[in-house]
Amino acid sequence: MTVLRVLHLVGSPTEAEYCDLSMLYASGCIEATFDPAQYELTIALVTPDGQWRFPPSLKREAVDATISVTMAEGFQRLAAARIDIAIPHLFCLAGMTHYRAMLDVLNIPYVGNRPFQMALAADKAKARTLVAAAGVRVPSAQLIRKGDSPPPVPSLPVVVKPNNADNSDGVTLVQTSADYLIALAKAFSFSDAALVEDYIALGREVRGGLVVNGGAFRLLPLEEYRVDPVTRPVRTRADKLKRNDHNDLALVAKDKSQAWMVPLNDPVTQTVWDAVQRCHLALGCEQYSLFDFRIDPQGRAWFLEAGLYCSFSPKSVLTTMMEAAGTPLDVFFNTAVHQAIQAHRERADA
């Protein structure tokens, strides 16, 4: 059996919080999937100070003991390493776009979607426009740029959110006119533009995903999140991430009291599956995709946002969905790796 040289590209060139999140997911992936009979491991850790490290593991002591190098030196090491496949674990905007493009420049195959699709998904205004054109319901919204004169207070309630932030950073449900400008200022602290979006009454909130196998879509069980019209009408950052007593980042949404799998015979499943396929095609996704939907009291699915990444950690959403569908993580990972290598060869031949 040929042993593949696998690069785990980890960290964030811009933000410490994203760097910690990336390390959390990547550590889970490496622990769950590394098999020396199949894979030779290389870790490249990018940090917000602009430096690169190549530690033997992501344990804090191993990272701290590794000498840092410049970005140029990091590029040179990757170019010389003869990597067979990369797993990108970067969640910041630059990591999802520029660093995937870097892998393209270095001619290193990688699992997942291309920089262009990642950029589209990260720009909520563009993503919602494309999926709406594909026939998916999206809440009415207006885009407001930082520095523009604030428009009149809209019909309330509305949800104000940064146009290109993640993990519900800067999201506010505005129910009174007095809170409108405050919510805009909060959104602008995370982004140069804000979406002011009609509030879709609950309902439910779910995430739907698919993977592509041999050119065919495999639609996966939905994941549902705990929401409540009174106490939790929208999900915020506190519903997704937290720091523990040691200041380590932890995932709140993975608690079974906060998220669970939806039975396949639930009427909402087919509705969301139809929307997932339309969204996947509208954004030009490749190996897999994930989308968040609000389900209104009439059972209609409304697109909220796209999340086109998977770290192949046991806590990754697509991994959870695949497990629920009967495919264990090691099989999912191995299949994705070989499909990505094959797709890279086909692009080169074309």
C-alpha cells in the first residue's frame, strides 16, 4: 500500500481565536484519522504573527518547542515536501481563500471546496443572492456599508449581522428601534458591511449537508439546534463556542442538549434536502457542502448561510452527519482524500 504524505494546514494568519478553533478541530482530526500504514503526517501551523511552524503534533508543548519561520520559508518547505494531499483547517477568511489558493499555486491537492466558492459563501449577501436565484427562500434584507448614512429603522423585528463573520459573531435580534443603531455598530465591529434581515419566526433551525460520491449527491441526516421563540429566538456566539476554566476553546453546540440529528422520516427533511441541492449547485460546490436554514411555523425552509468546510474531526458537522448515515469517520476521510487526489489529476489532465 502506498503511504500518502498528508499535510494538515492549521491556524490563522489573522486572529488568535480562529487559530485556537483551527487547532481544536485539527487535533481531533489527526487523532481520529492518522494511520501510519496509510499516511505520513506533516503539520504546518500558521499563526497571527505571520510566522509558520512545523511541529510534530499540535500539543501545546510541541508547538512551543518548534522554531518559527517566515511565510516565505514556509512556502519553500511545503514546495520541497512533495505533499500528496492537504487538509485545510483554517476558518478565517484569509485562511479559507488565500491559503487554499496558495495550495493551488504550489500544485498541492486538497480536500474540500475551492477558494472562489469559499469566498462566495463567506460573503453572506452574495451567497443569498445566488441561492435565491436558484429558487431557495431567503429572508428579505438590505446591505449597509460601514460609513454610509444609516437608513430609517426597518419594520421590526430584524436580525442584524456582519456580512462576512462566522460563529454568529456580531449577530443581534433587534426588536425595538432604540437597539437598531447599537446592533449596526456591533456588526460593523466585525465587518465593513452589515445585513439587516427580516426575522423569520420559529419554527426550528437546522443544518443540511451533502457529500459528492462518484458525481452523485449523497444527502445526509439533518442536524437540529435548540432554539426557543422566547428565550433563544436566534443563535448567538454563546450557543456555539466558549472558553473553559483554563481558557481553552470548547464547542457548546456539540452538547446533545443543544444539537441532535433529525429522523429521516421527519417532514422537514425532504424540504431541506431540496434546498441543500439547489444551494450546492448555485454556489458551485465540489466535494461537500453545508447550509443553515430557518424553518418557519408553516414548515418552509429559509436559507441563512453557507459553511463549506469540514475538518474531519469527530466534532465536525459533516462527520456527525456521515456517522448518522452509517459511514464512520475513517472511511469518510479516506474516501475524501482519494477523491480529492483524483479530481486534482483530472483537472491537470484537462
